[in-house]
Amino acid sequence: MAARRMLLIACGVVCLGVQFGHAQEQKRLPRVGVLFANPAAASRNVFTAFTEAMRELGLVDGKTVNIIVRYGDGSVDQVHAQAMELVREKVDVFVTSSGRPTEAAKRAAPDTPIVCAECGDLITSGFAKSLARPGGNITGMSIMSHELNQKRIQFLMEIVPKLRRVAILSSPEIAKTNAMQVTEIEQIGGKLGIQTRTFMNAGPGSFDELRSQLRSWRADGVLLMATPANSLHAKALSDLAVGLKLPLVGAGVSIVEAGALIGYAPYRGANFRRAAYYVDRILKGTKPADLPIEQPMRFELAVNMKTAKALGIKIPETILVWTNTVIK
């Protein structure tokens, strides 16, 4: 009887060990949901930069963490729908590419931590109380637009010495969000003696009217706002500007690859690498409210020489000397 009892106990221990081992294997991995406004927003290998930085921190997709990626089509409804998909996936933290995905994630999951890799002014947008102590569930990299837009206008001034009128190209679905930035550009233009006017990209159906408006207003250059619609239609808008012999300056290398003359923005790869740091801290228990919002330290300037040739413009050496990327 004693031997039989010992055998039963041994079997029980083995079974418990198997069950425990199986439970360990089935342990749920943390889930990180990455939300882009549209596929174009994921260009320049920014997702690769993010996953590489995650691996360096020991967060390996499929082994120590699950990374789930979703793309919208630029529209409010579609980006929100993708955010809701990530909520159904029960993500533990969001990583967002810009303001619209951040808004969508906040709306879909008000209490889930959100790391914005490249948002505008998070304080002015109401997402955070201060840079040092955000105070809510959103933190990350905040891109202060004033200095960037001033630099873009200065580039236009160097390219077009007699620059007098700059068309600001926004889009209706984000007009309210960009209102403060447009006001900043108008103020910058006023100080530099340049007249500005805002025009809207309402999609391909509006391009003929937009072309007519820019021609009638006699614009000397175009400043492309960083909106989902402008990103989605970057090539068409660049072609439109070239057709009117107007230099178009925007944000980032992807705009220049699509045909814009110049792009100037924070280095996206560095921003997404830094986003991995925030994710690591949050997964280890730090609250977003206690993680200071940072500002970009690296910037990139891109020039499209093919577009310059089409416009009959010679890019000044004062610009080329600072250029990181040249499209030939």
C-alpha cells in the first residue's frame, strides 16, 4: 500500500509539472499595437527602426512581445476602425505615427498607454499637461512646428529670391487640428514680408479647382502641411505643383520621393527608435503620465534634383551643404 501511495504521489507531481510547464508555454505575451494613418506613413523603414530598437531592449516580436500593425487610409473613420481592431486584439500599449492615429487610439481606448512617435504639439492638442509631466495616458515625441515651418519658408526664400506669396496646402478633415499651425505660418510670413493663403486638398476631385486657385492667386511657392490626405496624394500634388512651375516644400523624405522639391522634418527613424524606449518603460510598469515628452534632436533635409530641373531651379549651395538625402 505504501509503495502504491508513493507511486500515485509521484504521478501527481509529474502531471502537475507538465501542466505548469504547459501554462508557462501558454503565458500571454505583452501586445504592442502600432497604428499608422496610412501605408505611406510607414515609409522610410520607420517600422524596421522601431522593431530593431525593440530587439535591442529584449522585446523580440513573437518571442517576448507581440507587435500588431494596422494602417488606416487617412480618413478619420478608417483610422478609428483600425484602432478598434487593435483594442479587440487587447493591446497593452499603442504606438502611433502622428496626431490622427493618436486621437483614434485615445477615443478607442481612453485608458490604454499611448506612445506617439511623431506628434505635433501634444500640449496645445490637449493630449498632455506639460512636457515634464504629461499627466495622462499619452507620451512620446512632440514635434514643435513653429521652428520647422519657419525653416521651410526660409528654404523657399532662398530658392525663389522674389518670393512674395506662399500657398499653404492643408486638407478639410484636419483643418481644425491644423488651425493653430496655420496661424503660426501666417505670423511667420508676416514677419518675413510674405503673404500666405490656405488652400484645401479635398481629394482627386478637387485638384482641377485647386490648380485654378493657385494659378489665379499667383502663388510663388507651396508649403505642404503634414496631413493624412496630403501624404496619401503626395505624388499627385507634387505633379500639380510642377505643372504650375511652383516649388513645393513639405515635411519629410517621403514627400520628396513623391516629387516635392524639398522636405525638412525630424528624422523619423530616430523618433521610432525612441518610441521603443517608451514602450519598454511602460511594459515594465512606468505610467505614461510620469514619462517626460521629448523633442526630436535629429533632422533631415531632402532635395529632389529631378524636380528642381523640371522647375528650372538651381538649388543654392547654402541648402545643398545641409542636405542629407538627394533624389536624382
